Amino acid sequence: MNARLALLRTVAPGVTESDIFRLALQQALGELGALGGTIHLRGPMSMLRLVSSAGLPPALTRAWEIVDQEGPLAPARALQQGSGVWVALPGTPPDAEAAGPGSPGAGPDESGAEAAEAGAGSGEVHPGPGEAVPEPAETVAGPGEIFPEPVEAVPEPAELVWPGTGLAALPLFSGDRGIGALTLLTGDGGEPTPEQWAFLRAVVTWAEERMVQAPPTSGPSHAELDREHLREALKEVSVGSWDWDIRTGELIWDKEALELYGTQPADFTGRIENWMRIVHPDDLAPTLAAAERAIRDHGVFEAEYRVRKRDGSWGWTQTRGGATYDESGEPVRMGGLGWNSDESRSARDALSRALRHMSDGFLAVDDGWRITFANLEAERTLGFSEQELFGRLLWDLPAARQVPGLEDQCRKAAAEEKSASFDVHMLGGERRYQVRLVPGPDGRTLYFTDVTERRRREEERLADELAASARSARITELTAALAKATTSRDVVNAVARRVLPPFAAAGLLVQAVEDDRLHNVGAVGYSTDFLDLLDNRPRAPGDPSWDAIATGRPLFLASVEELTAHEPTLAHRAELTDKQAWAFLPLAASGHTFGVCVLSFDRPRRLTDEERTLLATISALVAQALERARLYDAEHTRSRELQRSLLPQDLPSLPACTAAARYLPAGQGMDVGGDWYDVIPLSGGQVALVVGDVMGHGLPEAATMGRLRTAVHTLADLELPPDEIMIRLNDIVGTMGEGSYVTCLYALYDSTTQICSIARAGHPPPALVHPDGTVHFADLATDPPLGAAEPPFETVELPVPEGSLLVLYTDGLVESAKREIDEGMAELAELLRTAHANGTDTDLDRLCDILTAGLLPAEHQAADDAALLVARLHALTGDRMASWPLPEDPRAAGQARRHVREQLTSWGLDSLTPTTELLASELVGNVVRHAKGPLRLRLLRSAGLICEVFDGSLTMPRIRRATDTDEGGRGLQLITALSYRWGTRYTPTGKCIWTEQPLHGPDGQKDVPPEALDRMFPSTEGFDADLDTLLVEEPDA
């Protein structure tokens, strides 16, 4: 089987569809030992067309040339189900008396009805004409299955009794859309085995992939006819007309169409199936796609495809048509013409091709100014194809109407019967064309030449003279703009706005020297790929940028020739951009040259002495501003790095919640602050969500925030309740001295109960977005900030429906000098409702961007830091939890093992049963020996398998080192060795000891070295019992 698939994979992409189908059928027949096979493709009117067959005589395939895709036949059923179908054929053919026409033994005059009556007395059902042979069984593969499950039998047609044991069919897909089916007639082997179904699915997948890569069908070896030649050609060939009722499938051909499509009048049934039968299999799919596209887009249907002639050969035909629609816009009919396109073209086609591909636009019009020919450039200029332009009045075209005076000038030149030339603005005024009109005996010829660039250069020469007087004013404006620039980006933008326009420069590049390499600071007018090429460039002799830096003098290169003369190796770099001239200006400040500013031009440009002096002055101003901005950038970068290091690098993705967050610093110069957020995974399907705000800005507040975030992590790992964590944090803040105040909100979500316990200290309440889109702000007591609060803190428990959003934030997001906090919270609620209504809340990162953009617009500088944490909470459903009470005696361990074994079997986690039984037995045994009840066992199936044992004792277990002579003390060492992680937590009635194991495979399992087990169990010599003996269930006593 692997060899056949490997053989198919050696087929290079690009083979035709007919070859793809042939190879797929050959390998499928060979692998299954089948008698024959077919491939059908979807056509119009819910029909499947037979496009390939192997091993089956025409007597069998003739009835299957066209198959109703809504019908009961095997290919149709496979396409309907979207999966494999097995249809068992009757084991014994009907006897001669009951056989339908075409079946073995049927008499020439015996009708199907008589045959049915003959078999009625025996209780059997036999088919008459057009009826179907009943099938004893059919099987259909469900979604995602390889082999089918039995379903009710579906009849097959009874024109002939099919040999073999049954039909196996699989659908073909293009993306998510079913496009056809592969069907095999099986031999003595009967229904395919699961391995054979898998092989067939692999063959179908190969065929689907190769169909996408199949080359489009190419027409006959001649150039495309232009419209004028088409009109002449149609006079010499027979043109047939056709009309198709899209709704009913009725098809009308005139006698020329019957001749063109190789169909005898007696064989024509007036149905679309007649057309499907004569189209070449390789051409059927693209032709149908062209028809569907034309119907959908209300466009013209044009296609060239092969049809089967009466002598059995294939010939090329062309067709052109269009659809009509009812008042509601639904397609009703499609009609058009068809003609033979095998004839060779005349020598005039060569001239036509030359005209069509010339660089100037070319139009031919008759005496009435109707278009008779248009080349490709004219099509592009006028915005229509040649087919759409043919026969239209030139002045009716939108492009012509938009050119003032075009008609008057053309008519005037035509009246004088002499050539004329004039300029017009076209394409919305963006391009300038020279129009030349040449009169002729049968009409007129118009040439359109794009002179935009030529005229632009002429106008630029005039504009340069006018621009010189404005440059001095620009210098004043540049000086003011550079004085306001803070960052390097601000400096580059100021230069781009104030320097490029007066010098007609097209590009700007500013680079600085770092570690003897040139690094990009900012650029305008260059592609990203080209900038990547220039970035991080080492010192090189002949490089104009490095030469300007080394000499401290500007370098001006007026053309590409001067650039290559300066350094021949740079010719390839000039080819990567459209720049034609350059000015390399060194940047020097504080006595050293640290960079270069490069102005570039999109045409050859030789600067005057005055311009060069002016640019040298500008470079000095830019250097001073850039040096100052680089110092600010360095401080700014360090501030941001510090802030990032104090906040979570990545939020964990947990079964209990998915989260996204944003931190927005206050205005410029205050990028370090004390706002923070966190998501802390805990045991037992719990997760802690935290947001806080250290009052103030700057490094001290950031340091305080880092200390508190670490403290919250430590306290959360102890699994303390929210109010207890707030008490501990309040004590920590109180030791930091006077003036230290912190607001904080701590939310503990339990996915097993769907309860969120929240405590806060001076912090805004969270927003809870329910699945129906309603937004609710939790009603929490307003405790003072940490550092000023007096315990206790109130904890509120909120029920959280599955999929709800919990939104935590700091006051900087909703409060400002222009907005009260209540107004900000109302705006937040409205944004959340809107996001839920339009579905954008499904992407949490996008939701964060929407909320921050709506509450803190970029154009308004924020006065306070803001932190935002959005979490979608998920419940651990009841089918993924199991809990049992256990007796407080030695029987508990045996019962725990039994519960574990049964539950893991029901979850399909049998591979984890031995380890989990051992863990549960050890944990329960410890409780029975050292703690007190009530005793309870719980299993959670989440990202891992969690085993929890609850008891009524507050004493926490601890690992101790057992000596060689100790009989106990190794239980927790065993738990550590067998589990991925374990821990304990307090509960309202005692404590819980839990372990966690990965669900699948050994990747997350700990590898326990033998010496570690030797240290835990030093006296194992002579121990012969196996694990099953250890885990045998203790008798209930």
C-alpha cells in the first residue's frame, strides 16, 4: 500500500486532470483488487458527469454518464454525506422471469411491470424499467472516520445487473466544497477493510491536491482573435445558437449547434446533460467555473473548450453568451452563440497582434466614431476590454467624457481631413496624453502617447526656479521644527516635511554609526527590503556614506553614472531603487561625526552651488537636533525595558481562562510607572487575576510595583483566600514608609464551581460581561488603598457563566482631568456591549486595542498610567470532574483505587491508571494514618489529570529524608517522583493535597533515575511482587 502511494507521490505537479483520474483509478483498482471504477465531477442542475472510468464496459458506464447528485446512487450518496459510502450489491441476480430489461435472462418482450408481478408471489422485489434493485445494506463513513458504519440500504438502477459484491465511493473536495466522487466496483473481497478505506482516502487526497496544480486547458495553437477579425471569421464559419433554462435544465440547440457539438437530432433530449456528455473531461470544470462566474457577476460568458465530434475525435469550439435575470435578480436563462475555433488564422492576425501590444494606445473608429479596434494600452487607458469597447460610440465612454474639448478637437481635425496632435489630461487628470488623429478612407485612427513624465520634467524646470525663492523661508521653519523635536523619529519627520519638498527630493535616509557599522535611524521614500539591505552596513572603501563620514565633507552624485564611477560595485544597489541622484551630508556634533543624512532624487539632479551650501547648513542643524534626540531615545529605551521587565512577558494560556492585557504609560517623559497586572495559575482548576496601581510615576514607584508583584505571586502560591492576601499586602505596604499607597484588586476564579471571589483595596470594580452581552460592575465594598486600610477586607463571590469576560483595569483607563471615573466606567461598558454585539470581543487582543483606543485616544496625552486585563473565563464541566466520599478506615485506599480505575477507564486514560492508583492510594493512606475526616477523593480532567484528596486536618505534610532503617517516611518522595507536580492548600474545612500528571504521552512525565528509587526504597532486594499485586483491591471489611 505504501509503495502505491509512494508511486503516486512521484508524479510531478502539472499533469492534466485526465491523467490524474487515470492514475488514481489504476492504483485504487490494483490495491483493492476491484473490477472497475469511475470518477464523476459536479456539473450544473445537480448533475454529476462521468469524466473517467477504468475496467468497466460501456454497457455499464452508459447509464452512469450523468448522475443526479441528489439521487440515491453511490457517487451521489458519497457527495451528500461528505464521506465514504459502501453499497452492497445483491448476491444473486434475479431469475429470468423477474428480471428487468437489460438484466441477464430478461426476455425481449417482457416488461418490467410483468417481471415485478412474476416475483411478487415469492415475497421478492424485482425492478421494472427505471426501477432499482433493492440493496441489503449500505455503510457510510461518519465525519472524521476512515471506514463507514452501516446505514439503510439504498437502491441502484437495474438496467443491468452489476457483477461483483458492492460499490465503494468516496467524495472529492475542493476546499470545503464537494466537487465529485470516486467509485469502485469491488470483487470477491467485498467491503473494503479499514486499511483499504484509509488507502482510498489517501488516493483521493492526492487527486484533490494534483487537481489544484493541474494546468489550465490551452486552446488551439493560434493567437486570440481581435474583435474585427472575429467579425470577419464569423462570416466564414457556421455559428450555432443555444438557450439554457437555468431553473429547469432545459436546453435548446439549433441545427448548427447540433452539428457543431457532434450530436444527432435523434440523440438530443433537450437537457443540459446533452452538453455535459460532449465536453472534454479536462475542460468541463474550468468551463463550468466560467459560466458560474458570469452568472454571479452579471457578466459575459466566454469560453473555449473541446467537444467530442461525431467521429469520436475532439475539436475546439468557442462560445459567448449571457444570462437574463428576474425582478429579484435571480438568473433565469442563459443564451449565446458557439462556433468552431480550429481554423488557422490569417496573416492579418500577426499585424493585429503587433498593434495590440504596441506601447502607445491605438484606436480605430469608423465614420460614425464607433470603435472597431482597440489595443491593450487603449483598453487600459479607457478602462474597458476590447469586447466591451467594440461598437461603442467613442464619446459615450466615461474616460472620453472626462476630457474637456476632446470631441470638439477630434471633429475639427477630422473635418479638415489632416493629421492633428494635441495634449489632454486623462485618468482623473493624473496622466497627460498626446493625442494624434490620422484620417483614413474607412474611418480614423487615434494614437494615445503618455507624455506625463516628459511634461513633468519641463514643468519641474520652471518650478525649480520658483522654489529657490521659498527655500530660505523653509530653513526658518525647519529650525523651529527641529527645536520641538524630541525623538529621532521626530527629527526625521521634520526633515522630510521641511527639506524634501523645496529641493524636489524623493527620498531621505538618516543613519548613525554604532560599533563601526551604519544603522538606520529613519527613512522616507524607500521600501522596507531596500532599507534592510542598507541597515547594519560595515565600513567599506568607496561607500559614499562612509566617505562622507570619513572626510566630514558633503558628497554629491548627480546621476547613476556618477555613482558607479565613484564605486563600480554599487551599480547593483542602484538597480534596486528608482533613485537617480544623491546628496550625502555628514552629521557632526560635539566635535565628532556620528552619522550621515542622504537626500535622493528620482531623476538625475545636479545641485547648484547655492543649493549645496544650503544643504550643508541644514545638515549642521539636523546633526545638533539628532544628537539631542538620540540621548532622549537611549533614556526612553532603558525606561521601557525596565517597565517590560517588571510586567509579565507572556500571559499563560490556561483551561480556566484565556487573557490579554495592555500597559499604557503616561505622557512623554514618564514611561515608567507603578501599574501592573498578572495572571497566576493555581491548583484545582483555579486561577488568580490581579491588577494594581502604585500611586505616582517614576523609578521608585516601578520598584515598589516589582516588590508587590513578587509578593502577590508568593502569597498566591500559598493558596490563601483573597481577603487574607490583601491583609498580608497591606502589612507589606505599611512597612515601606509614609506616602506609599497602592490600590489593588485580587480575583480568584474556581472553574469547578464557576465562582469568582474578589477582594479590593481602593481599586475600581471589575466589569463582568455576560454571554448575552450585558455588562455588570461588581458591587464591592470600597476599602481604602493598601497602606491606609484597616483589616479585615471584604470578599465578594460572583457566579460567572461559562464564556463570560472579566475586565480588570486601573483608574488611568477610565479617569482623567476631563472625565469623572463614573463617566469613564459608563464608556467602558458601552464599548464592551458594542464589541459583543459586532463579535469583535472574540479576539481578546483586538478587544484590548478597541478599549484602549476608545478610552485613551492617541491624540490625547494621558496624565496617568493605565493597565488593562481582559480574561475570558471557562468552566470545568461536570463530565470532566468526579468526586467520591471515602470511609475513614483502611478500606478507603482500596475504594480510592477502584474509583480511579473506573473513572480513568471511562475517560479513556487507561495508561495513567497504575500511576494514579498508586498516588491516590498513598494520599488516602496518609490521611487515614495521620489526619482526620471527612475524607473525599476528587479527579479533575483539565490540561492535566489532577488527583485531589480532602481531609479535615490543618496539618500540612512535609517531605523528610528517611534513613535506611525507617519503615515509613517515603510517601511524599514517591509522590514527587511519580507526579508532574504536587502541592497542598487550605480549605474551609481542612486542607487538600493534590497531584498533577500530563494527559498524553511521556513528554511531561518525570524520568526517575534508578538511584533515586534506590534512595527511597533501599531494601528492595528479594522483593518479587509486581505492581498488579501491590494494587490489588483490599476487601471491603
